[in-house]
Amino acid sequence: MNPQTIVVKIGTSSLTQKNGQIAIATIASLVETLTALRQKGHRIVLVSSGAVGVGCLRLNLKEKPRKMALKQAVAAVGQGRLMRTYDDLFNSLGQPIAQILLTRRELMERNSYVNASNTFEELLNLGVIPIVNENDTIAVDELKFGDNDTLSALVASLIKANWLFLLTDVDRLYSDDPRIVPNATPIDLVSSNEFNQLQVTAGGSGSSWGTGGMATKLAAARIATSSGVTMVITQGQQPQNILKILDGESLGTKFEPQTQTDNARKRWIAYGLIPMGKLYLDDGAVTAITQRGKSLLPAGITNVEGEFTAGDAVQLCDRNLQEVARGLVNYSSQELNKVKGSHSTDIASILGYNASDTAIHRDNLVIKD
Ligand SMILES: Nc1ncnc2c1ncn2[C@@H]1O[C@H](COP(=O)(O)OP(=O)(O)O)[C@@H](O)[C@H]1O
Ligand SMILES: N[C@@H](CCC(=O)OP(=O)(O)O)C(=O)O
């Protein structure tokens, strides 16, 4: 197999045992597997949860704190211990690692997005395994990834990975939460054209330590597959299965990639940014941008929702309120409220100054699959 770029995400539920102790055997096996993959020439990034869980363990807290500041303090305790554990184990196999802590803010700002991407590139070229987590200590609510499933999919998109493995405490996706519905049907493969028809009940976390459960894993699958990444949900207790899956064995649930968005800037618009508002479009505008590759003109906008400034990301929705695209606006929400539905030739007289013909230029538009 050609060298692949592989992101592996492991959840708290796999890093901790039922009794709350750290799952040393699982971590050791993960470290061996990732080192073996590196030795085969693959480029590896590990996204590891567990800072809060390990912090609680260190501080003898019996459950995950609910108060934000306390959770952040606990994560600060746990992150160091987690990295210490990883460094000891990777070091014994001669594998260098690095720590990367990210918040949503870094991926929202184009310069820091590009910087993060360059840093990953250099680390991977050096043969290092970067270990990523959310920077829980400084992340504020509105700028949180919130869960590492989403973070890992954004990282996979950022570094143009071939694969994203989500290691968790179930062996695959089921039609329903198998803890609640024991005879739920296992799902082995989700092909690119089946994704939108997928009939599953994605429940919350199965343990008191996990975040998001299956719902955030499916959200991650959407981001990953539409960035051209193959995603697999598989059992965290057997990280060595990653090697078998790469060799073609069917273990876990595999999500096939959609057509790849090659343009890094467009991937950033689609996934890096948090949309600040919505534009509702008439049918003509929807067809023009989705089928004819046109820019969005103010004439096709029927309604504007939210408050944003020029340069912000917005969602574009059709008359059924379905999101059809995302893009960076050339106007603020105030301006768009004045010029929506107007012809480009009238805009200067409505606003009293010369402005862009397009509400969103096609170079700044990303159409949803
Ligand atoms: N449809 C489903 N298929 C499989 N697992 C599901 C489903 N819905 C909910 N779950 C639950 O999701 C849990 C895994 O998510 P989570 O606890 O957040 O793990 P992690 O810490 O690995 O992110 C499983 O233990 C399972 O109980
Ligand atoms: N950043 C948090 C992880 C949050 C999270 O997504 O947890 P999980 O659902 O266990 O992957 C931590 O390190 O505790």
C-alpha cells in the first residue's frame, strides 16, 4: 500500500476502564500499532481525548464536572499526565511525538489555519506523530469543537488525510444504540451515495466520560467523507485492527469518501468557519450557484437571517430551508437586507456607494454534496 496519511481518534471511553482507571493495555497497544504504521511509511496523527477523564482520576473526582471552569481546570491536570503516558510508551519504541492543542478559533482564522496546516506538514515530514486535543483550558463555549469526533474530522480535512479511524467502545455503528436496543442491526459499510439515506438512531454517549456518542461520530463522518477522507468507526480496545482494516478486512463501519474538494481554501470555508448567518435564496439563484457554477447575486436573495459583517461565512438555504451551500459574503447583514432582491445595477444607488456586484463570489462558494 502507498504511504497513507492517517488520523486516529481515541475516545475517553476507550482510554479509561469501567472502574475509572486509565486503560494502560489499550494505550500500549495503540502506541505499538501507530508506531508500526509509521515504520511502514504512513503519516500518522493521533487525536486523543481523555484530558478531563485522566484529570478526574488524578484528583479523585468520581464524575466529570459540569461547571465549565472546573472542567477546564481538570483538563489542565489531565492533559499533562496523558502526554506523559504517551511519551513514555512511544519513547520506549523510539517514536517521537508532539503535542498540538487547538481551539475552533485557530481553524476559523485563515492565517492560523494555514499555520496549523504547515506545522502538521513539517511534523509529519520529520516522522513525528502529533497528538492533538482540544485546548480545553482556554476554549470558550462558542468557540469549542465540543467533541473530539468533530475535531478529528476537521484535522483530517486540514491535512488532507486518506483515512480517519474513530476508536470507541462499540465495535461499529448500529441501526440503534446497542446498549438500549440489543438486537440493533450492525452496519458495515456506508457508501457515498447511501449517506444521506442512512436510517440510524444515533444516541448519546454510552458512558459518563464520553462526549457526544454516535451523533457526533456521524457529524464527523459527514465532514470527513465530504473532504475525501475514508472514515472507519471501530473498537478502541483492539487498535491493532487498524492494520487489518488497511489490509482490506471488514471490521467496524466504513464510510466511503465523497468526491474530494481539492481546494484547501474551499475546505476551510466549508468546515473551518462557523457560519454567522443564513441567506435564503429563490429557485433561480439555487440553480445558478449549484448547477451552473455562478456567483450569488443580491437579486436571488429573498431573506437574510443573523448579524454578520462582510467576509463572514454564511449558510445558503433553498425555499425548503435546506442548506445548499456555504460562502463568504461581500456585504454585511445590514447591507444585504437593503439590497436583497435588487439588480446589481441598482445597488450603488440603494447603498449610496459603489459595492461588489456579487453577494458571494463563486471562488468563495462551496456547494454541499
Ligand atoms: N446507533 C448507534 N450505534 C452504536 N453506538 C451507539 C449508537 N447510538 C449511540 N451509541 C453509543 O455511543 C457510544 C460511543 O460514544 P462515546 O461514549 O461518545 O464514545 P467516545 O468516548 O469513544 O467518543 C457507544 O458506547 C454507544 O452506547
Ligand atoms: N477534550 C476532551 C475530550 C472531549 C471528547 O470529545 O471526548 P470523547 O467523546 O471521549 O472523545 C478531553 O480531552 O477530555
